[in-house]
Amino acid sequence: MNKLVPEIVLRNYKKSLFNKNFKAYCLHLDISGFTPMTNQMLKMGKEGAEILSRDLNKIFANAIDIIYKNKGFVSIFEGDSFTAIFDEKKCGISNLFNSALLINNFIKRNGEIKTKWGSFSIKFSMGLSFGNISMYILKNRNQNSFYFKGDGINKCIEAERKSPENKIVFSDSLIPKLNNSVDLEYKKTNNSFYLIKNIVVLMNSTVKKEPASRKYLKLSEEFYPKSLIEKKFKGDFRNVATVFIALKETPDINDQIRRIINLVHKYGGYFNNISYRKKKAYLLVYFGTPTMKENLTKRAAELALDVKKNFTVKIGMSYGRVFSGFRGGSKRANFTCLGSEINIAARLMNLSNWNSINTTEKVYENLKDLYLIREYSSQKIKGIDRKVKIYTLERKREEIKKLFFKHEFIGRKKEYKNLKEAIKPLENGNFAGIIYVKGPAGIGKSRLIRELKKEKKDDFNWIYLPCSEILRKSFNPFLSFLKSYFNQSENNDRKENRKNFEIKLNNIISNTDNKKLKKEIKRAKSFLAAMLNMQQKDSLYTSLRPSAKRRNTLMALEKLIKIESLNKPAVLELSGTQWIDSDSKAALKHIVKNAENSSFAIICESRLDENNCLSGLELDNIKEHEIILEQFDKSSTKQLVQNILDGDISDKIVDLIYQKSEGNPFFAEQISYYIKENNLINTNSKEIIENIEIPDKINTIIIARLDKLTDQLKNIVQTASVLGKEFFINVLSKMLKTINVNMEAKKIEKKNIWQPISEIRYIFKHTLIRETAYKMQMKDRLKRLHELAAKTLENLYSDNLKQVYGDLSFHYENAENFDKAKKYLEKAGDTAKDNYQNERALKCYSRLLNRDSFQLSEKKKIELYIKKIEIYKSIGNLKEIDKLIEKPIRLAAKTDDKISLMKLYVYKAITYGGLGNYDRYFDYINRQLKLAKETGNKKQIAKAYNNLALGSNFQGDLENSIKYQKRAIDIIQKHNFEKELYPFYFFHALTYFKMQNFEKFKHFIDIHTNFAKKYNDRWELIKAYSNLGIYYYNINDYEKSIKYLNKCLKLSKKTGSIEYILISQNNLSEIYIDTGEYKKALDILHRQIENATKTHNARIKIFAKYNLGKLFYKKSDYQKALKYLNIAESMAQRAGLKRILIEVFFIKAKTNFNINNYNKTQSNLEKLRKYSEEMDRKDMLSVIRVFEHKVTFETEKRVNNKIKKSLKPLEQMLENNHDDELKTDIKYELAFMYHEVGDDHKAMKYRREAHEEYEKLKEEIPKIKFENRLAKLEKSRS
């Protein structure tokens, strides 16, 4: 409870004694230094306000406590000063001087206030006196008030003004009162005042500290609002209009003051206090505090003009940002404002002429269109370091200029029509693309979408995906949807939620006729369960690597959306798209990639981002519609206002709301609710009652509405604002244990602050409401609430903290509990990293590293840098590694952390390897090796040798690569590191494969495969099966090749490894082409192109296009063959894939040869030779020679029939070639060429030999090529 009224006032008021005269000692204390501190703290926002409040109250509370211990009381606070009175009947002079001495000592000891923004010096001046005091209590219907006056007060104030800095002056009224209770050393400064040099109090007359009396506190409510007496907040910075009024002393002055207080209430101001000296009363009034009101300057101006009209006054007015809060302590306090704007208002009052209103430039700018205000002067004002322009407020303008919005306004009929048009494809079962509904905050995006939903609710399945602006957790909008979809509740136990999940999923499966989709949704089960934190130990989800988990999660969401769109078209409503997280973006990209055969649409509601830009989802090759909402026109505004205000209203009201809302429908809606809730419309005239003003800024509207709530409801709203735009009611209930939150939440719902979206979840009606409720609170309170929110979440999710790591780190960081914040932030990053949510993980680690408050050890910093580097390595972003890596290397070197240094040297080497700088690569790997040897770290030595082998391999130095690999493997086997390092065997096998040493390849790949099976490492098994398939293909064992490639494909599908699904498909298609199973090959290739397009895998797409060309060549469909081969050539050229270009040009040459286009054939062969030489393909160079002779033969036989000699080089090739298949191919060609030139003997010879050899080859390799050629040879016999 705040003691805003002295007990002497309340005691006498209770007795109905409204005037009391007595003699008393008086003390006036003025503290300097708070105004410059206030101005500086103003710039620092809420934290500055709290520091100011704390330090201000430390000085004032201690000074006041000293006064009350010495039996005095504080009669009034004025700016940075107060007056204390010591009733002579209760106190002696020793109480006065003891108070003066103790306050003097305290301020001098505590006069330097240190903050993180600098130090501030606090000083004082003090005046003491004795004299007559009169107390007056003014009883009034709106608000009682009181004041003290008398020569005792006048003299102590005058004495204070004559006091030097940090000194005490007393008036001559105290001389007769001096006695032996005080030993005083002083000197006279003039006829009436004395400067104290030293005080010794000989008689201690203080009272023991007593608990604050609550006897008369109830009566305080007749002087100040109950809400203010009970208010607990310390203070804040806000815009306030200040009015100082000076009244001449007249016989009816008390009646005048009463009437002015009533006017203050009429215009919605706060009457603070009355100070009275030298036959003048000074009244202080605020607008905008402690309760926010709208149009503060206009209210202040209306009050000033009304007072000026009816009384003889001097008035000073100002408007601006000030500190507003309590000052004082438990014995006595005051609600007031501090800042230069308050000082300016007081100075302007003093400078004003009687019956004149002086004001500032800010007030002029706010009111110039409504009032006649003239510039009066520009001059220096005490306490202000600049000249101040002074204006005089004279009267209201007779003709007020109406400030209508100048731009053209657009209604909503057109936008609604466009929205309905955009979703029309759904009616035909087609994909409607993405519809962006865009515009600034409050423009009506959600309302437009809600209208469509209302009209089409029976036609579509509506999937609501809300994005969170605070806690941008991975897949946040989808998690929100899944919780609702699977009937998940925070109030249920895990078992019940699991049961609900199973029931819903089983219903989906039983109602799905599509067998393939049914199978896919069954497979998706563990991934959907994992998203809801119901994963089971032996599920497919838990057995996969993070990258596979992520891919399968995306596929699971895609299948669920697809099922939802089967019975009815589905609409995905994405709310707050500007806050979407990267994983949800990825999910949407995945969903729309295969959307052409699905019936759904995505409607994205998106507001302006921080840069005033409109954000999108950046989806490629997807049909997009954009609906940008502009301001309402007056007609639309009128319709909205009529709906809220229940009927016809005057054009004047519409004009006013339209003007203030500037066509923003949310603003207009909130203003209308404010008018309705405050009963501000005259029921007879249908016009707004006199003196009502509409807020001119949306935050003012919201604050005004929040201030209308009871303290309890406001506390609930502000507490909920800490949890975000959406919140669970059970979390809020746990935070507010003593309140029936469920019941109170419904009251708040009726006030249009929030609305339920389920039985357990609420959502603020607008982001701006939540933001305003949050920002209204002081930082100290927010810290406590964030701490409470974090502890509540820890208790609620004690069995599964993983799902709230991000929330916990957010709340603990805002609570400035940095130890817990950094613990949970790292865990959030690790969880994201494990689940391949790379962007989220990187943000967590970066925040940990960049925020000084976390005070990380150097060891922890190195650890976090390495985690970031591991992520960048996994996604192949070597550039970011290079930018990042020097810092941890320096830290590891500085702290002699050799283990980390070795890891970092490897990553540094990888960046150089990526750039092709192998000298620097080997330099850093050798550093790793040196450190490993120095520390005797055998595992690191093995890794270093393996890294040296990798480098040698990249350079084509396979002999050295094998040498280093053998060293690494020797260490692995000797020290039993095989469990961790057995993948080295895989790399060893691949090196032998490159060397065409298939025997050793098979030996090491078998070792690797056995270990992978032993440790159930699916990723390593996929690699092994794929390469065994390629191995058997190369040794012409197609049966085994198909067996292993299918194993690879099956396991890849199970784990969601898209990369190896595509690789397996590619290799299988090549085998089926070679064996003539064209239908199988064609099916695979079409699926391969589809998957490669979805995953943006250009390399696999090129292989697929090449294989299609090869397939159509084999089928003799040469036009189609060239079409696909040309596409493959173009794509491979752009990607720089020389290996595939060799295959492309070979098949193109053969195709052009078969259609007798020998010029193009020759051109193809020239390019084929170029790339074969570059890639050292000696096998292909032999084939090119055979082909060139065929071309020569075909071109020359048309001009010269005697061309036998052109066949001799081909026969010579038979003698020098050891490739059985190539030799047989040459004989085959010679058989037909000799037949062409009429040498049947040689033709028969080569035909017989070719036939015999193809028969043998066919037994070993079932190639369709051999069957075709045998058939042609058989045919040629006849």
C-alpha cells in the first residue's frame, strides 16, 4: 500500500476537522542531479526507468525515514524536493537538526550513483525554519485534496534557495528556539538567514522504527484512486502532458481549487497535489499517467482554456517523455513525474502573465490545426541547456481543418473476389498454388481469410498453421496443427495423448483406399509421433541419422497433407508468415514439389517485416497469387463501425473514427470497441458525447483499453504476454496459482483482448495487443515472470524437457539467469543439430558465442565453434568454415588444447582441399599428425594418416594414398579402434577400385560391410551395397549387381536417403538398358527425373537424361535419343561433368552414324576424343579409332569402290588389342565391311569368328547388344 496522504490529514479528515493551525519546525530539501540523470535514463528505456526508480527511491526513502524517526512528516513533494513538518507539540528542535544532520551525512556518503551508462553526482540544498502552519483539507465530489501553508514553510523554502550546494541554511525564526539539546556552529549570511558550519545533537530524541500504520489507509481512497494506492509497479517512461496552474490567494481560493479539480476529472487528467507559498496556490496536473488516456495534449489544452476562462491563473503546459512512478518510502510516498518536460512546464508557468497559458513547441505541433497558438518568445530556461521556444495558447480555432488521409482507399470486395478466384482450381481437384494475402499490421488480412473460411467451411479441409513471432521453434506451425489434429492436450498424461494419436492415425489408415498412400502413412507414423514427442525406442525414427530423420519428417508431413486433400480439397492457412521458421519453410517446399496431382492451396497471411518489405516463401516454379490489402475507404469503415456499435451512427462519428484510424480496420475496430465499452454515444442524438477524444495512436488505444481492466485481469494479460501470442492456459494457471485463470480468461475474452483456439489454448486478438501488454511492464517484473515461466515449464515437462529447450533458454535469458539460459540454449542447439535443423542449431551456437552475459569459458567457446564447423562441413559450406576457424584455432593454441587443435587443423585442411590448394591441405594435416605424435594419441595418428590418404587420392596419387591408408589401418587393428574407425576400410576399398584392383576392393569392402552389419550402421551399409552393385556391374555379373543395388535401394527408402535412392535407380536403369529390359528402365528413369527435380539434384538428372537417350538409341528411336542426349549434353557442359560428356558424345556419335549423318558423327567423335584424352580414358580412345574407320569406310565407299586398303588399319588393331569384347566388335564390323567390298572369303571368316566369340561373351554377360549382333550375323548368312 502506498501512503500518499500524511496521517495528520487522514486523522483530522476522519474527525471532519478540515482546517488546523499549529506551530512547527520545517525542513525543505531539494536534491539536484536527478533531472540530468532522468534525461539520460530516458534514452535507455525500461531498464533506465528501473535504475532511476531504484536510485531515486534510495535517496528519498532514506531521507523520509529519517524525518519520520524524528517524529516529523512529509507534507508535500515538489519535483526533486519535499517539505517536512515537525509539530512543536510533538517535536523539539533536536528532531529538526538531527534530521538535517543525518540527511546531510547520508547524501554525502551516497552522492555518486554509478550505472553502466556512466556516473551521476547527486547533491542537495536544505533550508530550516520555524513558524505558523495551516493545514486545509478540501472535500470534493471527485477527489479530496489538501495543502499546508504558512510562514514556517515560506521561510524554510527561502532558506533552501539561499543554501550553497551540499549545505544547510536556517532562518532567523529558529534563533529563539535554540537550546542546549543542540550544539550549533553557524555564521550569518544576511539579516534573516544563517549558514550552518557544524551540528552536534546532544539529545537523541528519535523514535524506534515502527511498522507502518494502516489505520487510516482506507480513507486515502477519497484523496487518490484505490488502484494507485495499491499499485506495485515502480515506474516507467511514457509520454505525459503536464499542466502547472498558479492561483492568486483570494477568500474563495479553496472553492476555486475544488472547481479546478472537478475540471481535471472532466478532461480525464490526474490531479497530483497543491503546494502553497507566498499567497499563491500551485496545482500540478498530469495527462497520460497513471492511466493512459487518448489525445493527451488536446485534453490538457481544453483544461487550460477552461481554467483560464473561469479563474485568474498563470498556466504552463508541456508534453513529452518523462519518468512516471512512485517516489518515497513506506512511511510516505508520492506518485509523480520527473524529467525536463516537467521542469519546463513549471518554468513556463512562472514566466507566464496572469490569465495566460504558456506552452512548448511539441504542444504547438500537436494542436496547431485545432487551436490558435502563437509563438511568444525564445529564451533560456533554468535547468535546460538550450533555448526553448515559448508559445501561448489562446483559444480553439473556429474552423478546424479535418485531417483526412490523402491517398486513394480500396475496399475489400475486389480482394475477396480475387481470393475466391485464386482457389477456384480446388473445385476441379487441382492444385491452386500459393496465395499471399499481404499488408501492414492491422490491415485486415486475417479477417479476409476468415470470411473465406466461413463461406467455404463445408467445401474444404482447413489446416491452420500459425507462426510464432517469439519462439520460432522448428516446425512450429505444423506442431500447432498436429497437436490439434491428433487431439493432444497438455492436460492429458502421455498415455492418453498416445492413445488419441493412435486412434486418429488408425482412422486415417482405415479410411484411406489408396494402398500406396496407406503404406506411406504407416511408415510416416513414427515421424509424426516424434514431432509430438511420442517417439518410441525401437521405432524407425530412432534408428536413423539426423539427416534421414529430417527428410522423413518432411515426407511424413507431405503424406498427411495429401491424405487430407483426398476427400476434400485442403487449404493450408499460414498465419504470420513473416515469422516462419526455416524448417517449416522446407516442409512447405517439400509439400508443393509434388503438388500437381493434389487438390490443395496455401494461403499465406504476411505482414511487413522489419525493413518494411513484404516477405514470401521463395518457392520455385509454383503458381503464386498476391493480394495486397490497402486502407479501408470511408464506406467500408462505416460498415465496420456500425457492426460493432449495433446500428445507425452519425456521419460525425464515422468521420472521427475514419480520421483517427487512417483507414486501418484494426485501428477502427479497437476505437469502436473503446467507444462502446465506455458508453460514449448519446442514445438520443446518436453522436459522441461532449469532451470524448479518440486515441490517435494504436498503442495508446490498447494501453487505454488495458488500463480499463481490473488490476487482476491486467496482471493476467501481462503475465500471458510473456508466453507469446499463443499460450496454453495450463502454463498460465501454474504461473498464477492463486487465481482461477480459466474463469478470468473468459472475462478477458469478453473484453476482446484474446480468444480461444481450443479448450486449452488462447491467442491474443492481435500481435500489437500482446506486444503492448508486454512492453508496458518494467524489466524487473519481466525478469521475474520469465523466471517463473521457465520454472513452470521445467515442472510441466520434467519427463520430456527436450521439447521445450528453446522456450527454456528464451525465458531464462530474459530472466537474466544466464547459467540456465546457456545450458538450455546449448541443448536446444544440440537437439537441432542431431535432427539436421542446421539453421536453428547455428543460431543457438552463435547466440551463445556472441552474448557476453553468458561468460563462457574458452574451452566451451572452442567446443561451440567446432559444433558450428561440423554443421558447415556437413552441408559443404567451406567458405563459412574458413571465415570462422581462425578464432577457435587461436583459442585452442592459447589454452594449449591439443585435442581441439588437431580437429581444427583437419577442418582448416578441408577448406584448402576444397579450393584445390593441396600444399596447404597437407601442411595442416601434417600439423595434426605432429601434434598426435607429440601427445601419443594413436587414434588421432590414424585419422591423420587417413586424411593424408584422402589428399593423395584427390591428387590422383593412388600409390601414396594406399601407403597412408595401410598405416592408418595398422593402427586401427593394433589398438582395437575398429568399432569407431572401421569406415576407413570403405575408403581403402574405393581406392583399390579406382586402381582397377577388384580383388582387393572386394576384400576391404567385405570387411567394411561385416562391421557395418555388426554395429547395425545403416548409413555405412547403404554405401557398401551401392559400391558392391557397381563392382559387380564392372565385372559383368549383372545378377549380383542388381541384387546389391536393390538392397541399397530398399535400405535407402527405409532411412529416407534420397541421395542413394537416386544413385541406385541410376545404376539399375543402366543394367536394364544393357539387358534390353527397356520398360523397367523407362519406369525407373521417369521416377528418377521426378525425384531429382524435387531434390534439385542436377547431377542425377543429367545421368537420367543420358540414360533415356541411350535407351531410345537402343530401341532405334533416334529422334528421341538425340533429344535427350542434347539435353544431357547441355546440362553436363554447365555442370562441368566430363565423365558423363564422354558417354553422351559416344552415344550421339553412334546415333548420328545410324541416321547417316557422318559430319555430325565426326564432330561428336572429335569432342569424344578431347574429353577422353583429358580424362585418360585409354579404353575409349581405342573405341574411337574403330569408329573413325567405320566413318571413313562409309564416306569413301560412295566415291571410290576400291577401298579395301581402308580396312587394313582395323585388322592391325586386332593384333595389338587384348580387350575380348573390343576385338569381337572389330571382327563384327570387318565382316560387314568386307561383304560390302565383295571379299566374301574374308567376310565369312570374320563373321564366323565374331559369332563364336559373341556366343562365349553372352554366356558370361547377358547383354542385349550380344543377342542383337548374333541375330544380325545369323541373318547375314542367308
